[in-house]
Amino acid sequence: MLALMEKAPFVASDEEALIAREAVSRLRPIAEGNQDVRLRVMESVDVVVPVPARALRLIVDVLTYMGDQKAVSFIPHDVELTTQQAADLLNVSRPHLIGLLERGELPFRRVGAHRRVRAADLIEHKRRDEAQRKDALDRMADLTQDLGLD
């Protein structure tokens, strides 16, 4: 599973982006119906593939990023990352991440002398951090209005 992290993020070519945008325009209304579907693939062999509703929404998300030619990576939630990979995921420096780990703000385990961090823990930390930042901005906006500084 770690091999998914070792590969460079995928960025669609111009031709792939065009195909992805067309696929999104056709699949998004179906995905918004939130129902399991059956996709029919018609090439050399005619195949009908069942697709759960959540998987279809994920496919539409990936195609949307491809259509915008944004980098895409897949990281399983249960994979353990190196500190450099974890820092890259949070978009922080490795020393900053080590500080978070040592202060107990993120759980980790040691493998010999190395630290490993679960992707799920990083994602949860990122969600909490973003929520705290939004809350602080909301309080600042309220204070600005209260003081008549807007």
C-alpha cells in the first residue's frame, strides 16, 4: 500500500483532461442521485460493472481533478507514513511535524529509530486545525463588526 505514496502525484494530459471533463458532465448528475449504478464498458468486450454510489462519487471527484489538471494521489487511511511524507501531506516542514509529534499533538509509533504516522491521524489533525482556524476567523470578523471596523 505504501507504493501509492512513493509515486509522484498524477496529473492528466490535455487530452485526458478533455475526456475527464466530458465524463464528469455525464456522471455528476447520476452520482448526485446517490444510488448504486451499473456502468457499461463497450470496447472489444461488452462488460457491465456494478459500482456503489460512494465509489461513483469518488470517481467523479477524481475525474474533476483530472479535468482541472490538478495533481491527484491516493493514500489509504491505514497506511503509515514517514515523517517526511507526513510533513508533505500537511504542507509543513519536517522539523515542524516532529514538534507536533513530540508535543503529543499527533499520535505516532516508533519503528527502530524512525517515527511512523498514520494517514488517518494526519487527516483528522488537518480537519481539526482547519476548523480551529475557521472558528478564529469567525470570531475576528464578529469582533470587527462589534467594534465598527468593517
